[in-house]
Amino acid sequence: MADFIELNSDQCREKINSDQRFTALLEARKKAKSFRGSLVWHAVNGIDHLMRSYYDSNGVRRQKVEGRRSPATETQKTNWEASRASARQTLSARQEQMERQSAVNRALRLGRVPLIAARIIRAIDDAGILGEGIRIVGTNAIYAYEAAAGIFVDPGITTTEDIDLLMDARQSLRIVAGTNVEDGALINLLRKADRSFERSSATFRAINSDGYFVDLIKPLANPAWKQTRATEGAAEDELVASEIAGLAWLENAPAFEAIAIDERGGPLRLIVPDPRVFAAHKLWVSKRPDREPIKRRRDLAQAQAVARLTAQYLGHLPYEANGLRVPPNAVFEDARHLFERSVSAP
């Protein structure tokens, strides 16, 4: 089993700086976004009223009358405009700071997440559905675990030409722009990352001109006859999630969030299943007789790596049943040895 490569002191310092600056940037974006719209005077029957134009939580534009023109509403307008200008200035400053930090991250070779995957994940995050109906699963989830641990995992088990998006079958997806999304309909988000994405003949998969796959998956319906959301009226090229056994464990697992860094040094949020459940699920998949042998070996290597990473570096996540036993007991117990061996490993 290959050793992990721990970040050196320079890399650790700048990873911490990058995380802090990215968090500050996200806060600045949120603050600036709260000033979307306008606050203007609008005449009603010859009398000026202060009219607020804003966007609700679904991205729908709304209007609201704040009151007649008066010293109080004039002060309200002045203060709002000053706060908006301040928020924009802060956002601009933090964006410039993050650009400088990204250059440092590149120089220190901290970037791990493939650029196309990072663009897709950012598009999903910007749409408001990362962690709110969509989780990153499969190989790309490992980037979250290694980022949290401050190590690099063997590239041999993280290199991939695809990304798996797990759709939470328990809830509808709603893009911030206000468009209801049935069983996926993520194709337009994918095209924000790369305009060449098209749905393949397999309706759960999109593929771009470079042959990069995006698979939309979800747990098997339980019971099997249970009706899923209809896609009537959906665009012809929308993705339709494929049902796969075992994904309910990842769907119900505690969420694990980390800030990873892409190949160009830019940070991004990753929301993935808890690493303990990930490892147990991967071990289970590696033993499925219908799985291709070469994929089973890779599944096993990933299960072993994530279990060892968790045991050695994420001590706050012990392999205990309390609050975690999402997989069936047999699956949970079958993976226990991975964590026990990891603890005793030199």
C-alpha cells in the first residue's frame, strides 16, 4: 500500500491561507448578492414612494414599496446605496486577493481537482444545489477527504475522466434562477462549465467533446414500484438519473464538506458523503460479482485508502455505529477491518 504524501510546511501554511481567504470571499459574495436589485423613487399619483426591487430565495424578481418620500426613507436609500458600494468594493478586493492566492497555490502544486470537474462543481454550487439535492460521489469525492486531511493520495486511484453526481431522490432540485428541475435537468449547468456537453444515448449521462463523462445517479426506488418524479414537459436533452443499488447509503450518510483546490490553484467547495460510509460502500461494490474485475480492484484500493486516511488523519470520525450505521449491519461490519488495520499500520 502506497504511503500518503503529507503537505510540507509551506503547503500547509498556504492551504490554510487559501481556505481562510476563500471563506472570506464566499461571505463577500453573499453580502454583495444581498444587494441585487435596486432602491429607487417611483411616483404614485404624483407622490414619490421608495420602491425596492429585489430577488427572492427562488431568484424571482419582486417589488416592494418602502414608504413615501420622507427624511427617513431618504436616509434609508442613502444608507442602502453606501452599503451596496461597500459590499462591492469588499468583493472586488477579496477577488483580487484570491487570484494572488491561486497563483501561490499553483506554484506550490496544491491543485488536485481536475479543471473540468471543478468547473462543473462550481456551476452546481452557484445554482444552489450542491449539498441541497446533489452530492459529489465516486472518485472525485476523495479530493474532499485528502484536502481535509492535508495529504495527497496516490494519483493512481484518483485519476478519472468522469464525475458522478448523486441526486437526492427524496427532494426536488431547484436552481437558484427559479427553474424547477425534474430528475436532473442539469444539462444547462454543465454547459456553463463546457458548452460542448451533450446528453449521450444513455439518458443519465452527458459527454463533452473531450470525452469527459458526467453521470447523474440516484438510489433505487424503495419499494421498487414507487413512482419517481415525472419528466413530462422536460427538454429532450435533459438528464434522467439512473437508479443504482446501494446509493441510499451515500444519500443518507452525514454530509462531509471540505475546500479543495483545482489544477489552476482555485479553491472550491466539495460536499460528499461521510468518508466512513464511502469506504464501506466502496468495499461492498468491490465484491459485487457483476462488477468488472478491473473496476473491483480500483474500488478496493479506494476503500482501503479512504479508510486509512480517515483512521490516521480524521480522528474525530471514529468508525462507530452511533449516528453512522447507514449501510446494512453486514456491510458496516465487513468494512471494520479496514479501519482497524489502518490504526495499527506504521
